[in-house]
Amino acid sequence: MLLHDRGHSGRVLHTPAGDAPADAVFAGLIDRLEKNGTLGREEFLYLLRNCRGANLRLLFDRAATVRRKVYGHTIFLRGLIEFTNHCRNNCLYCGIRAGNTRAERYRLSADEILACCRQGYELGFRTFVLQGGEDPGFADEALAAVVRAVKAAYPDTAVTLSVGERSREVYQFFRQAGADRYLLRHETATAAHYRQLHPAGMDWENRMRCLQDLRELGFQTGCGFMVGSPFQRDEELAEELLFLSRFRPEMAGIGPFIPHYQTPFGSYPAGSAEVTLALLAMIRIMLKTVLLPATTALGTLLPDGRERGILAGANVIMPNLSPESVREKYLLYNNKLHTGCEAAEAVEQLKQSLRQIGCEAVIDRGDCRKDFCDV
Ligand code: SF4
């Protein structure tokens, strides 16, 4: 549990300068991870337990090199529209769970969503991510109509949906409406751990079925997990890496767990930003073409978390295009970052901070580079 013992406390990750080489076992495993796109369980555990000093430096250097080889200096921006915070589920970690009667609920209309897209398009966004809880009050037909309207108005954009578990038929309906991508975090690759994070009635097998359906229906599919969620040990993190190496998603959303005070996990400690950065780097080396966001949660824990995420191999940032009036209501966790560069109006500032680390945000749909052989 070495990595977990470091805590997060908003510290900047230190990768001390120095000439000491990485340990030979660690370096050999990184070479094999890059070459073969996977490792064994014990080997992943070795990486997780030895991320320090020169090893960490090697890890970040290699991840940045792989990112540059596949995507150059390009970073993709996605316009995030959090269109409803109603949800029928009760995930134990989530601030907008149905059982949180103190959450202030909202649901955007189709016109409001389209207005966000119009503003985003003018700002240069060419992907819109429509994200919400599993909201029975926002009918599947209504969401499909929004997707059709966005694609008709802005044919050169991609639409990503992130609205949880649905039947295969509904996913197919969304696909036929024109949705290109779907994000569904699996949260944990271990069924027993899933049961610790979710109430009875939510089912890991169904989450996995959803991911499989999405892939088969031709979505660019994204999964993901929280780092440092309650009860997670290094063994569970090794399982995450094994799962990703098998599923090979086009997108992976990896962010630190941050507690929300109105949830059953409100008093649990946050996950580690440092461990999150190390995992981003391992995932970039393993899944070379993956679209990997430097998440808002990372930016919430570290003042320069998103830039650090990019330096650790991430290549996507998702500024918030939701109307200012609702941004504070989509609170999945405490103190969510929603000022400064999180406001789309400050996108220039974000671009500037990316330039300072040698990267360039581009006006592009930012599809996964399937033409690049990733193993
Ligand atoms: S994590 Fe998603 S599915 Fe679970 S309660 Fe929150 S919004 Fe609903």
C-alpha cells in the first residue's frame, strides 16, 4: 500500500531531479508494457508499489513520449454539458444520488442544451459531451432528438453521451440518432468491490454488459474508475490495469475519488492525486491511442492538476459549457473545480497554460487514432 500511504493534500507531485537510474526491474516492466500492451497481475503490483524517485521520472517521461508519438503536441478539448442532475440511482459516493434530498435538482431543456452547443461551437469546440444522471424525466426519445439536432446544426462535431446504464436497444437508438461516443465509467473492475460502492440492486455484471453492447454497436467507448475509492487496495488497482489491457477502450476516465459530504462516504479520505498521475502514465504507455482526460477531479485536488495530467500522458480536457446558473448544482463531490479555466469563457487562458507546457489545444473532433498500431 505504499502509494496509498502518501495522501494527497493538494501537494504537487515531486519527481526529484537526479542521475540515479530507475531500478532495473521497474524499467524492464515499463519496456514490456509499452511493447506488449499488458503485464501480469504481480507485475502491475510491482509498478504500483515502486512509483517513486527515478522510477516515477522514467514513467512520466515514457508516457509523454508515447503521447507525442501518437498525437504530437495536440490536446483535444471537449465541451461538457451537464444537462440533468436528476438520477434514479444511489451510488454511495455520488453527490447527486437519488437519496440526497438536499441536492438542488435541475434539468436543461433541449433549447438550453442547443444554446450551450452554439456557444461551444463558436469557441472552437468540435466535441460535445452530454452528461447526466440516469434521469427518468428526460426521455430517451427527447435525448435522441437533441443528438439529431446537434448533429444537424454542427455536422463536423462529435457527440458523446454519458447517461449511464440503458438497454442495448436504447443504446442502438442513440447510435442511430448520431451519437458517436459513449462514456460509462465502470468504477471498479472487481465485482466484490463494486458491491461495496453501490447499493443492492446495482449490478456489476450489467455495467459490463453495457460496455460490451456499446462497443458492439460501434460507439467509441469509454470506461473508467476512481482512484482511492473506499476499500480500494493496490490489488484492485492491478485489476483495473488488467481490465483496461483486455477491454482496450477508446477513452478512459480516471480521476481521484473525492468525498461528497452528503453521501455515505462523506467522511472517507480523498484519493491521491499522485497515484492518479502515475496511473494515467501507465495507461498511456499500455493503451497508446487512448483518449485520456486530465479530469476536473484532478484539477480540484491540485492547483495545476490538469497540466500535470497532460505531462503524465493525458491528451483531453473537458471544460464546462453548462450554463453558469447550474454549474454549482452538478456536484458529484466536494469543492468541484468550477472557476477560472473551468468556465468555457476562459478557454483562452486554458490554451495559454497548455502552450506553457509545450502543448496546443486544437479545433478538432479529436477521434481516437485507430490507424496507429497500439501494440
Ligand atoms: S454516479 Fe451516476 S448513476 Fe450513480 S448516483 Fe451519481 S449520477 Fe447516478
